[in-house]
Amino acid sequence: MNFDFRLWDIHVGAQHPFYTHSYIDNGTGRSSPARYHDPAFAAEEWEKVFAKSWLIACPLSDIPEEGDFARFDIGGESFIIARGENGAVHAHYNVCPHRGSRLVLDDLGSVSKFTCPFHSWQFDLTGENIAVTDPETFRPEVLCHDRNMTSVRCEVAVGLVFISMDPDIQPLKEWLAPILPQLELYDIDQMYVIQHRRSDWGANWKGGVDAFAEIYHLHAVHPQTQCLMDDRTQIDLYPGGLSRQFVPFAQPSPRFGDQESVNPGIALMLKDAGIDPATYTGTAKETRAAVQVAKRNRAAQYGLDYDKFSDSQLSDSTVYSVFPNAQIGCHPEAVFLHRFLPHATDPNQFTYDTIILYKHVDAPGYTPPAWMGLSEEIDTSGGTRPDVVHTGLGEPPCLGEVLDQDSDLLPIVQAGARSRGFRGPLWSEQEGRLRHFHAELDRRMSADGPAT
Amino acid sequence: MNYDARGWAVHKDSTHPFDTPAEHIDNGAVRPDPVRYTSKSFARDEWEKVFTQAWLMAGPVSDVREPGDWMKFDTGVESFIIVRTDEGGLAAHYNVCPHRGSRLVMGDVGSQDAFTCPFHSWRFALDGKNIAVTDPETFRPEVLCHDTSLTSVKVEEAAGIVFVSMADNPPPLADYLGPILPMLEAYRMEEMHVVQHRRSDWAANWKGGIDAFYESYHLHAIHPQTMGILDDRTHIDLYPGGMSRQFVPFGQPNSHFSDQDGINPGIAAMLADAGLDPATFQGSAQDSRSAIAMAKRDRSAKLGLDYDRFSDAQLTDSVIFGIFPNAQIGCHPEAVFLHRFKPHADDPERFTYETTILYRHVDVPGYGAPLWMGLGDDVDLTGETRPDVVHTGLGEPPGMGEVLDQDSDLLPIVQAGARSRGFRGPLWGEQEARLRHFHVELDRWMGR
């Protein structure tokens, strides 16, 4: 008998089609923990999963003009995503065909062509070779081998550029179909990066996926969130390892003692929505509904099209898993793009990359919600694309209290997951997205031919 | 023809049974392949065939005296919790939550009545049994039918020290330790407590650590400052199972030290330690060791320390026991030194050296730890406070005193050479017989 999340009835008010529940039975088995630490597993995973999936490379807003490029590094690879003529988007291995050198080292830039730093071979935005230095010193047969950059598949959906190393992969939108219309509601294509952080963590990338795909750990690891984030949730599973989850904001967890008083966290959320906590007469339990009403009122005032959103979408974090290694936390004001990037060689390390994409509303008094923790210096107008801030292994990532707590914990979980005394994870239905993700991973790993 | 170490007469005139030499074990004269110091696949094999099968020294009983007292023991990729249960026995568990694998404890020692996972707050009794799954109603029953308790390992105590084994059916610990167990028991370590605990990461294979600590042949070269007071004329005994012991005579000069008679400052300090006034001492440096033994016996009689159970050599010297695979105990009547050489989880060219000093508190004015032990004035010798573990990282000076810092400087240099294709394997002298004995035992386990 499965736990029925509808018992938690997290959605306030009328049923909205957005809430339609989607369930897939992934059984009750216990996965082998080798997946978290075995180098052979990681090598096979790279070939069977990463080399055969659509991977989120960058927001399209990072390359708005012809000649703009973004670098996307994952595992042992680096890619260049470039905006070409007439809005075309190209993606290439960041590798010079001459001797293998990287072509670009910056995260972002703008060029008319790519020039290799080693011997100054040149390539246009489509990857085609436009100059070999001293061509007369090459025997013609040598240059008859292909001297262009190696390109990869590249398609755009919901304002995000996806690439794939698999030339035969199914079209992006076909694969993303189960969640595509939902993601489209957020107009991510009208958003731009206002914060971009990257940090190296001492755990397997799937340890990152696992931790971010459940809120069962909130009470233990992030107790400070219990006063304003509920851990009663709705989880939906879709084909292809895709999933979503609602994390109700602005109401206390049932584990939190005081369900009535407007605690400081709740007060902050009220203020964010334009309600004065001093004059608010409801209880903590009623705050979420009040926030939803206030946001609708404000939308009308600012001319924001919030009618397309359900009430939960206005108040909660609606989190999507995009197989294999990305999650998108969606809010009407902004989305959080999380990527869990495997290390090139060490299965006990990954890089966590997190981007906040924000939609600017040019109205007096409109600001990003305070809980997003964006500092005063941040330019929310989209005028400047912030630099990527990268922290190394063991350094506090300074991503805010919650993420720093996760980064402290993950190496502790990884250490235990490597133990011969660990017999494999025991996932609850609160961790249904983990089981769903690992079931898809196992499907890919057991496939002989190209995964589809 | 073997070199007869008895020619050195470490136990001259002794009739004490403790000093009885062990029967000779001939380990041959071969040169082992140095791949054992560097190869990842050798290290993986070694982990499976040696470390997961042997008894491993986890820590002193004094750290887990009362119900709820626990200590964490890390080695290689593994971490264990050793805990005194409510019934007074010991239990040992992998420090791993069965839910998602998180570590349960992060500190080195502690005391609590249950273990709570930091990730989702599952709880476990001291015996490892699950006592709480958070939100059990959100698990499908079949999931919780997989075992939800901690995975336990074998644990036993002997001579005041706790050992654990990951093996399913290890031999009884007493059988494993064999003839050295009664010798260790003479020191009554169960009455001692930790007064210093240091841990440092060194850039060498763990066996490079064993090798360096298992012989006193290198003293003249690496630790020349010890030559006035530490003799390298030694006595070595080999026992079955890779166990061994060695006497390192204290209070007499090294064979390589030029002045064998004059009372050098080191000897003078040792005399003073034993309550003898160096200014009025009539003997030569050659005589100081027996004078110290006698002075310690006098003091024992006065303070009721029961030193009759010790031979003279035990009173003065460092009596060092090698416990296969990776521990060594340096024994003195006043204190013992537990040394462990713990392999790195992934890198065969790193290990963690861990050293714990266990001390017997004697509540008499004027009685203290011998000066040479280097216990600072700030050390609480009474056992009231269990000192924190001080951990130094790779390349940091371990700050363990001059001798150990010299070893930590040297070991990466030896490791670097041991990796060379130009190194054809070690050439061990009979002064290094304990190394050969250890490696022969290791090879026996590796061949299983």
C-alpha cells in the first residue's frame, strides 16, 4: 500500500489542473551503493547516461547577440555554446582539432571567431575552420583530415540551451514533453541570470541529486526552515526520470511546535507579498493562502499574468527534476537552476552549479522575494551578467545557510555510502523522486544500445 | 648464518621470565617486490584480504568505560562506532545510517544513550537496533522490511585495548594476539587513561610507517640527538601471526655514539627523572641504565607500585610490541604509547599516523610522567579530562616532538624512492627482522 500524498492535501482551495497527480510505481528494491563511489560505475555512467542525454548547458539569455558564447563544463568535457547568424545556436566541443587545446577559457564572452591560444588556428561560430596558421607547412593529406571543430546536438526549450553528445538522440521537446508545458508557464525565456555560483563538493553527483530531490531531511539538516516551509508535499513522477514536487512556503511544518503565531520567518514572507505583519490578523497556518491572494492582487496591479498559475505555484517552490543532473525550482518571480556536475575522474566529487534567473518587472516597489537572499549589490535589471563565483573543495560555498548546511552534510553521507557496512538506500515515498531517478539511471545503465 | 642479537646482551644476567627470548623464526632473506608500497591494486587487495579480515586496534578501554560511552574509529574508507552498552558489554557498528548512508557520529569520543542520524533523524539504540524511523507511514512496508538497524562488526577487548574485526568469523582475539597478550597484560592498560592523542596525515604508504617504527637501525642517521641516551643494540623477538617485540634500551648511549662513559646531558636528565642526582652519580653512562632500574624499584617499593612483575629492562627500556597488521605499542611502567598506521581510503601513498599516550595516574606528590615523554605542563595527568584529538594535515609539521617530526619529514622521501623503477625491493638487516616478519605475514594473508 502506497502512501497517498493527497492525504496531506497541500493545495489550498479549488483543484487546479496544474495539480494533476502523476504516479509511476518504481517498486521497493534497494539499489547497490556502488553507484555512489565505484570508478567503474562512474565511467560506464558517463558513456551510457551523460553521453546519451540532453544536458542543460546554459540559459539562452547568456548568449543574446551574434558572437556571444557560453562555456559549459561537465565531467571530462567542455563545450562552447555560441550564438550564430540569425539567432542560430551552435554547440561544439571546446577543443581545437589541431592538438586538442581548449579554445575558450572564460565562462562567457563575445567574439567574431574562435582563435586557438596554442597556434592561432581560427574557427567561425558554426565551428568551421577559417584559418590554419602556416598551411604550407602541412602535408596536404594531413589537412584532409577534418580540421573543423567537433559539434554536438543543440536545441532550445523554455529559454534554456540543451546539448547532447549523442547525434541520434530524440528531439529535445519530445523528450521533455511531460513537463514542458508546465515549465513554459514560467517564461524562463524572458529571464536572465542575476546570480551564478559554482562549488566543488566531496560527494558523488547523485548524492547531490538525492539531497535536492527530497525535503524529508529539512527537519534534521535545516531546522531553521521549519517555521516557514512545510514538509507535507506532493510528488509527481513522469516518464524518462522526470519529476516534480511542491514545497509549500509560508506555513510551518507539522513538526514545528507553534502552528498559530506569526513567527519572524512567516512575517518576512508576509512582507514579501506586500502584507504588513503588524496588521495581519491571521495565524501562521493561514499565511500561505494570504500570500497567494496578495500576490494575485499585486499581479493585477502590475499587469503580471498570474492567471495562468495555480495558487500553489504563487506561494510554493515547484521543483522539477530534469534527468539526469538538473533541477529547476520555479517561482513566478524567478527560477533556480541547479546542476550536479560529475567530476572528470573522481566519483567522490562533484561540482554544484546554481543559477538564479529573474524576470525584471519595472514597477516601483517590485523586488525579488527577500527569502531568495539576493544581496543589495545585485543588479536585478539584467543590465550586467554577474560573474560566476567558484569555491573549491572544503571551502564554505557561501550559498546561504541552507545550502552551506547541505554542503557540510553531503561528504558525511558520501563517506558512509562508501562503507562495506552500507547495504543500499531505503527510500520512503517522501523520497519517491530519488527512487524514480535511480530507476531511470538503472534503465540507462542496463541498456546495450543507444538509450532513447 | 644469522646475526645473533643476543651478542648485544640487552638482558645481561637477567633471569626474569619476561626477558626470555622467543624461539627463532626464520623468515629467509628474499627481497619483496616494492609494488606493495605504491600499487593501487595491491592496496585494494590488501584492504580486502588483510584489513577486513584481521583484528584492528580501535582504541583504549578507558574511552568506553561507562554505558553510552562511545569512540569513533576510522581506518581506510571505514568508520566505526565502538560503544559500551547498557549491559556493560561492548558493541561496534559501522558508522553508517542504513537509510541513506550518512555517518552517525562525527566526534572522536562521546557519551549518549542513542545515536541519531544527522540527515533524517533516524535513531538507533546502543546495540545498533533501530528505535525510530522518522515518518514511518511514508515508507512502503517492503522497504522497511530490508534491515533498518546498524550493521555491526565483531568487537573484543584485551589488555585494556579494544579491537574490532570486519570478518564474519575471526578467531578469538586472545588466540589472535597469542604469546604477546600476557606480556601486554603486565602493563595493566585498563587502569590507564588517555593523556595525549595526536593524528597526522603523512605522504607515505602505511607500511612505510610500520617499517620506520619497527626498527631502531635508523636512529643514528635520522635522530642523532637520541644517540647519547637511546641504544640501538637491541633485542628482537618474533612470534607467530606477524607479532613481534623489541627492547630499545634507554639510559645508555647508542653504539654509534663516541663517548660511552661520560654522563652526557641526556643521561643526566634520565637519572634525574628516576630520582638520582646526576651530580653525585658515580657510575659511567654504561652504568646508568641499571642504576635507573634500581632507582625505579626503590621508588616502586616506596609508593607501592608493584614493579616486581617487571624485569629490569621493562623498567628502563621501551618494550615495543608489533601487532599485526597495523599497530604498535610502546610499553613503559608509567605509560604506554599506542601507534597506529592507518591506510588512506584511496591513495596508497598516504596514511594517517595516530598516536595515543595512555598514562597511569599515581596520586603521590612528586610522582609524574618521565620528562622524555614530552607531556607539557598543561596536560592533565589525573585522567579527569580526556584531551581532544589534535589532527594535522598532509605536509603540516605534526608537532609531535623532534623525533616524530623527523620521521614525518623522512617518510615521504623514502616513499618517493620506493616508487622508482630503479628500486628493486628492500634489503633488510637482522636489526630490521621485525619488518621482514611483518611482511612475510602480510604475504601469507595476501596469498589466501
